[in-house]
Amino acid sequence: MSKTYDDYTHTHVMISHPTAKRGEGWDGAFEIILHTGNRVWIGASYAHERTPEVLQVGDGTTDAFDRHGNCVLSVPAQWCHFYTGEEISDIEAAIDAEERAWGVY
């Protein structure tokens, strides 16, 4: 995990949204689509909390949602913790094991 992005190693991001509560869509990892310096573009959906800092990316010709409600969002880079694909796999495996142990499934 790193607070500094390295475009040669980091493929995923976890976001610390300053106002979202657990379960409001910001838990878990997102694949980095584009890092523009001050902003990080991620694949997300209509379910993610929209605040003035979270911008939906589009081309201006459509509503920028696919038929499943997926979209691209741009979030401030200062909210992000950057991870390699291997780190994210390890984190997801640990979360999965914990949920199974607690009987979440």
C-alpha cells in the first residue's frame, strides 16, 4: 500500500471517502482506469455516493452509464491508497476468509 502512485506497479486503489459510511459503496478495491495527477478515474456504478468532489466522466453525448448502471468516476487522488494487483488479491482473500468465518455468506 502506498499513498504515492507508481504507474509501473499500482493497478488498484482503495478510497477513503471522507463522508461515506461503511456499506455505501466505497468499501473494497477499484481498478485504476487513469491517474491524471490530482484525480484518479475508477470503474464504478450508479450506487456510489455522489458528492461535489466525485465527478462522473463522460463524453457529453450520452448519460455515461452502460446498461448495467456502470460508469467511470473521477475522485481526488488524496483520498486514495494505491495497491499492486498481488496486494489486492491478498486483501480480498483475507476479507473473504473473514466473512466466511463470521458466516456472512
